[in-house]
Amino acid sequence: MSMKETAYINAVARIRFNELSLLSSADLEQLITAKDTKAALAVLRDKGWIDHEGRQDIDDSFKQQAEAAWELLMEIAPDTDELRFLVVGNDFHNIKAALKSFVAQEPEVRSFITPSIIPPQEIRDAIFNKDRKDLPDFARNAIEKTYNVLVRTRDGQLADIMLDAMALDCMAEFAARTRSSFVTDLVELISATANLKIALRAARTGKGEQFLTDALCNTKTISRNELIAATLKGEEELKAFISNSTYGGEVEQLQKSAAAFEKWCDDLIISHISSAKYKSFGIDPLVAYFFAKQAEIKSVRIIISCKQIKLPAEAIRERVREIYV
Amino acid sequence: MDQYGVALAISGAILAALLAGIGSARGVGMVGEAAAGVLAEDPSKFSKVLILQLLPGTQGLYGLLTAVLLLSQIGVLGGEVIPLTFSQGIQYFMAAMPIALVGLFSAIYQGRTAVAGVGIVAKKPDQNGKAITLAAMVETYAILALLVSVLTIFSLK
């Protein structure tokens, strides 16, 4: 048993207690079968999710729930740097949002998301004041690369896909520092499924090789070059390629719809993190808790949205993600 | 060589107390960390986690008991040290090894099991009896080692 493993004993015990506050499948079923949005919000209020009913409050509570989970991890983790990979994707999103505002000459950036490693306002100021020296390396490099592309090409979509690919590569780099195979396998799963989503969309819209080279991140389970080659040959060839890969099981989901595939990817992550429920040592239960919270937020968001457009319970059930607890 | 007989016997006693004590300190410390995590969230679970924390502490007591018996057998505690040959010294030394080594490792493994048990208490406090039973199972081997050490010490002349 390594010192690193035992360093998380206290944090894991606190996570076990906090797992009690995650919504159970019975809670989600109660939300699904609530007679309307108001009744669903009342259920969430009973569970301590929101203080008052109303559309504005539920949006705030999604944000608060995500931030509270992150704050808990920051409070209990013996080495907070090891958990940076969980939110680094939000930093890249914030860079994207700030760059777009900068290019459009809109001083106020509206779509920042939290939690993040760097306070969003610092990213905004660094981009608008062209003073990036105080930013961490990953953010500085990402801004410089994307800024140059934006200035040269004025192609916002290219900048977006470059940042998305850089975010996944950065996430993998940070995850490798944890030296936990649970974490690195999880990030590999996220990166590989993200690549598959991009490849499928690219095959359908007939994107070229340069787009794929810029958009796809590096993964171990699926060769990037082989994926590019299969995508360039068309959708059917890509599906055949995927069916022969580690992710062969998802071809069926791919054929159903993009939403079904998205759900399959999320459920795959929950399935992977489930093993952490039985671990008492190491970083894994903390990581699993964060992903469980994200999945829970996504499910609640889906249920509330479906309730607002009055979808039947059966249709909502098909869209709701697997849960961790 | 015979001059080392008593030194060897005393070394055995010291190792019994030392290694079993280290194991217990490690085990109790680990469970204490986990227990503190649960108590930070819910202080009402103190009595439940305390029992789990105490379990890996017994190996240290077994080591101490073995050391006291051994030192008493060779007259160190009585004030009149019995001269021992090198061979007798080795015998006493080896007699202390079961509890020294099994005590060290069983306390650490019992600590691990108890840490997992604290997780059970955190999520399902009504199941703490099962958590205690699982951790207590590891104790069996420490008791067996204690028996072997004590019986061997008493059988040596």
C-alpha cells in the first residue's frame, strides 16, 4: 500500500458520506413521474437541490451543485493539483468564450462556466489586455495557438475544434500525473468517445483531412490516423471501423441517433466509475463522485427540459443517464 | 557465543513489542483518519467508528504481553537474569517472532479492513455490526500467533 493511497483515507470517508446526498434511481423516477414541471421542481426542493421554484432558480442550482461538488473535493483532497484534470475542460471553454468576445469586440463575456482552474475573469482580462504572462502554461499556449489561427483565418469553427482537442490532450496530461490507471482509463474513454462523435459528424458533413487532424485528440485505444482514414472513406466505412474497435458495441447506438450515442457515452463513463464504489483508498472515489454529480446534474436537466415540453415519462426514461449510487 | 544468549532473548522481546506496536499504530492511525472524515460530516457516528478504530490496536497489546512474559521468563523483570546459552537465546528469539511478524502485518491489514468498514458506517450506519465482524476476522491470525509465541516461551526451559 503506497503512501499516496493512504493519503486519501480521510477524503474517501467524507466522500462516502456525501454520496448519500446524490439522487438515487428512486428519486429520479419520482422526478420523471411528477405530473408537471412544478411538481418536479417541488421534488428537487424537497431533496435540497433548490430553495425556490422557478426556471431561474433551477439554472442557478445546476451551477451551484457543480461548484459545491468541486469545492468539496478542493477542501478534502490532500493534493488538489491531482484533481485539476476534472475541470480543465471548463478552462478551455472559457478561453473559447473569451476569444469569441474579443474577436467580436464585446467586452462582456456571458458564457463562462465554472468550476474552473483559472477564474474566468482572469482569462478574460488576459485576452483583452493581451497580457498572458500570469496564466498557467496550458492556458497561455492554448490562447496563443488559437489566437494566431483566429487572426490568420478568421475561422471560429476551426478555433473551437482546436481548443476542444487541446482540452482533451491537456486533460490526459493532467490525468497521467495521478498515476491512477482508473483515472487514465477514464480520460482515455472520454477522449476516445469524443473522437468518435467528431469523426461521425465529420463523415456525415464530408469534412476534409485537415479538419480531422485539427479536431481529433490523441488516444491509445483508437489510432488517430486510422480513424481519420476511415472517416474520409465515408460513414459506412467509419461504422465498420468502429465495430472492429474496442468500442464495437456502440455501432448500434450510432445508428439510432446522436442523442442515443451521447447517452451511451455517458453511461459508459458511469459504468467505468462504478468500480470506485468499492474502493476505500486512493483518488478514485473522489473522481467518481465528481463524475457522478455531473451525470446527476445532466439527468435532472434532461428531466426538467422534458417536463417543460410535456414529454411522456417513457420518453424521458430513455434519455435519463445511468446513476452511480 | 553463550554471552549473546540473553541479548538474543531480549532482542526477541523488543521485536515483539516493536513490530506489533508499529503495525497497530499504522492500523489505528489509518482507521482514525477515515473515522475523522466521517465525523467531520456526522459527529453522531463517533461510537460506531471508535470500535472499528480500536480493533487494530490489539496486536500492539499482544506484542507487549509476549515481551513481558519473555522478559519475565528469563528473569530480566525479576531482577535476576538467568544465564542463557546461545542456543537458548535463539529459541527465545524465535518464540517471539510469530507475534512480532504476524502482529505487524495483521494490524495493517486489519486497519485496511476497518477503513473499508468506516465507509460502510458512513453510508449505512445500521450495518456497522457487519463492518466490525469483517475487521475482527483478521484478529484470528494475530491470536493464533500470540498463542504460538506464548506456548513456546512457556515450554522453553
